[in-house]
Amino acid sequence: MNSLLKFTMMRLFILSWICLIIFTVYCQYSFISNLNCDSVIREHLKLQNINSMHKTHFLNDTSVPKLKTYLLIMIMTTYNNSDLREVIRNTWLKLSNRGKNVFQYRFPIGTKNMNSIIKDSLRKENNIYNDLIFLSDVYEDYQMLTLKTASTFKYAHEHFDFQYLLKVDSDSFVRLGSLIKSLKDLNHPRLYWGFLDGRAKPFRKGKWKEVDWILCDRYLPYQLGGGYVLSSSLVSYIATNLPLLKMYKSEDVAVGAWLGGLDIKYLHDPRFDTEYLSRGCNNEYIITHKQDKEMLQKLYNNILKTGKLCEKEYQTRLSYIYDFSVDPSLCCVRKNGSNIP
């Protein structure tokens, strides 16, 4: 098969050169003065180089197989968060002893226009842990977080074979074993799981000002950005349609808008303490947001010592159950005296 293919391609290669020679002779001795022979020849040689590259790739397929896992965890950090990454590696990422076929994690980092000193430092870190993703087309800037998230999904789609993806902020603590167990119980092919908000109004001033939001007077329902889970089919949808998607200012709002109108499973779970402020500490929490390095370590130590997340449970902010029976603007009523985590 390969011999026949090589023979056929060689014949085509020879025929193309014969045609070029005939055309060149004709071009040189004809009276067609407006034909630029040199440019035609240059274009032909360029085409030959492109065809040669395709031929080599076809005959010697060096594509790397996708890494297979059940849960892929993408932890959003910046280039200068090496200390925080070290804490994460040594705390909640150790809460499950399942192998790489059950979960894998990565730290995506934008490297566009990054200076060589920082790049060298990141390469050294990656040589040790092999858990960084370098997004060469993304600036590492807080204002570019939506593009970074979308590019992370694209990377995941192209390099991993997974069932679910957890996007989580670096200042969130994850009870990894509980998350995996709950996912096994849920088992939905189009899952969008987190702490859902359907009544938020667009920011019209400040750093989160949304000048491009014209869909309606509120954001479409979206899972709050401290941490949420997407099934692989939804990640693939975003990755393959990336050139058509609007990059809104807030990445969690953007994901909700991109998925709006699709036939998906919206799952609101108060065990996701993933708002812009933590609601306190509750032993039912699967993810709790806005934790500094010291708190990440403390929560991990609590679990090791007592099996519980909290040294003592407390609430600083009321929670809610999402009401899907009413308009989204009425969805999310926080109630005093409730036992909602």
C-alpha cells in the first residue's frame, strides 16, 4: 500500500515538473507580454513545499494520542503563582488516590509576549511537575480571562479524551473525592454543574463593564466562576465554535451565554461555594472559593485530622435553591433561617 502510494505521488511530482518546464518554455518564447513567469514559478515552488509537508505528514503520522481520563481539572493560575501552585499540588490534589485514568490536572498559563526570564522559570517548573499548559496565543492578563478559558477548553478538546472538565480558580479548595463520587452518581452527557445565577444584571461601569452585552437586560443563567463542571460534549462545542463566540468580559458569564439555548442539564448545587465571596464554611461544601494559601493548607489539614472540611461551621452569607419554575430574574431568593449550605 505504501509502495503504491509513494509510486503514485512520485509520478504526480514528475508530471508537475514537466508541466512547469513546458509552461516556462512557452512563457519565455511567447508574445504574451503581460504574463509574469517568475511569479508563477515561485508560486509553483511554494506549492511544492506545501505538498511535500502534507506528503510527509501523511506517510509518517506522528500525531500524539489523546490522554485519557474521567475528570480533567483545569486550575486557572498566572505565571507568578508558583507558590500557590505548590500549595495546591500538596493539598487538595492529594485528596484522591485514584490514578490518571480517573483524574488529571493542569495549570494553563498564557505566554504571549512573555519575557524570556519568566518563560525559563516556567519551563524549569514544568520540567519538575509536567503539569503546566503554555497558551502561546493568550496574554496573561485578568482582562483576558475569557479568552484564556476558551483557549483552555480548546486545548483540552485537542489533547485529552475525558468525560468531564472542572474549571476551577486557584483560590478555590476542592474536595476531590466527593466531587468524583458525585459525578459518578450524576452521569449526564450534557452536564453544566455549579452554583447557578439567573438574575444578575450586566455591569455597566467599572472593570467588569460589559459594553458588548445586548442580549437582554440580565445575564443568561450561568454557573459562577469559582468552579464549575462541564461534560466533554459542551467543552467540544465551545472549542469547535470558538471563532464565532463573543468574548464577554466575565468568563463565567461568557460560558453561560455560549451554552444558552442548547439542550443541556443545568444543575444548581449549593455545595459549590463559588460566588465572588465565600458564604463561610460548611462540611457539605465540595468547592469553596476565595481561600488564600494559608486557608488552603488549613482546610486540607482539617480533613486529614477529622475527616471534615471545617474546624467549625459558620455562615457569613445566605445561600439559595435555584427555582426553575419561575422567571430567571426571580430564581434565586436567599432565605433567612434555612439550612441550605
